[in-house]
Amino acid sequence: MSESGRFITIEGIEGAGKSTCMQLAAELITSHGISLLQTREPGGTPLGEELRDLLLSHRHTGMSEDAELLLMFAARAEHLRRHIEPALAAGQWVLCDRFTDATYAYQGAGRGVSVDRIAVLEQWVQGGRRPDLTILMDLPVALGLERAGKRSDPDRFESENLAFFERVRQGYLDIAAHEPQRVRIVDASRDLAAVQQDIRRLIEDFMREAENG
Ligand code: T5A
């Protein structure tokens, strides 16, 4: 297929079904003989996974918004340098569970950090690197939290209130409204079969476009 890799991200609030649908997307991509790096944020490297642990655990409840933002980008810087950029340069595709849209949604819309401040770090850490395709799995906050809550004890983010997640969800929808070509919305409130049908169509269309140019 193509000589340069493609960068695909999956986004959405808690319990949207990102992890579940990552598997399907990965199977579709690799079934076409494409070499794939499947990864996640925050995390993806040994340092990033340690930072993830700090960010998600309750050990630092009440950490400042700036510290949270900088830790997200510290993990991202390591992830890009060590894994994402080398993979893309080698022609591999990268499928990442969350990326910088999550920062705009959670730290920006959720916590109230200014977009300008996030944009400075985005430019610093990523240069021009942006995802080629982002699948935004959208569903009502209450349903997402209900699904997520069935699995495990809430982490530091999952312990936020409904109003926080409403802002996060709206933050994601605003990004999609500004970048409809890159960010494709999937209605994740439906049953898994219907959701996966949409994921399949989006990934297959994207692979076809990549093949043609
Ligand atoms: N964060 C991250 C930031 O604040 N800023 C950033 O820049 C970044 C990168 C990471 C946290 O970090 C924050 C956001 C997050 O709070 P995470 O574990 O990556 O945490 O994200 P979570 O959203 O917490 O992951 P979840 O596992 O909770 O959500 P998923 O992956 O969306 O959901 P999934 O696939 O595990 O599904 C949840 C449950 O629902 C079922 C599944 O079987 C599972 O039990 N399910 C469905 N049930 C019915 N119908 C469907 N269609 C279903 N789809 C899934």
C-alpha cells in the first residue's frame, strides 16, 4: 500500500466504546497487510505509562490544571519521539486510543484551560503532526459513565461530575464541527453491532482513499 504511514485516532468520553472498537479497526487494517502500531494516550511508552498512572490514580487528586496539562504533553512528547514518528516514517500505520483532541476536550473544555495555551504546547511538541483520521465515538454522558462504571472503580477523571463530562463531550463535538473532514462522528449509543458497522465503513473508506493517493 502507501509508502508513508497513516495516523488514526479514536476519541470519546468515558465508556464510549473506544477500546472495544480499537480491536475491530486494528483487525481491519492488518487484514489488508498493513503493519500497524496500536497504542494509547496517555501512555504508549514506559515513561508515558508511568505518567498515566500518576494522572489517573487518586494519589494526586486536586493537581493543578497546568501540571495536568504539562504531564499529558510530556507523555505525548515521549510517545511521538519514541514510537509514533518512527513508525510513521517507516511506513507503518498508527492507531491510537486518544490523542491531542482529548487534551482540548478534557483540559480545555473540561477544566477551562485556554485553547491558546494548549495550542502552544501542541505546536511545540507535535510540530505539524496531526491525525489523518479521528473517529469520535459520541454518546450521552450518563450512558457512557454507566457503561464505564460497570467495569472497575472510577479513576481520577471518571470521578468528575456530570457537568464536567458534558463540557468534555461538547468540546469534542466543537472540534468535529470545525474539522468535519478529519473528525468523523459515530453514534456510540446504539448496540455494538450497529456501532461496529459504522467503524468498519469509516476504516474501509479511509483505506480506499489512502490506496488511491
Ligand atoms: N485524558 C487523556 C485527558 O484528560 N487528556 C488527554 O490528553 C488524554 C490523552 C484516559 C483518561 O485520560 C484523560 C481522559 C481519560 O479520562 P482511558 O482509560 O484511556 O483514560 O479512557 P477511558 O475513556 O476511561 O476508557 P474506557 O475504557 O472507560 O472507555 P472506552 O474505551 O471508550 O470504553 P470500552 O470500550 O472499554 O467500553 C466500556 C464498556 O462498555 C461496553 C464494553 O463492553 C465495556 O464493558 N460497550 C458497550 N455496551 C453496549 N453497547 C455498546 N455499543 C458498547 N460499546 C462498549
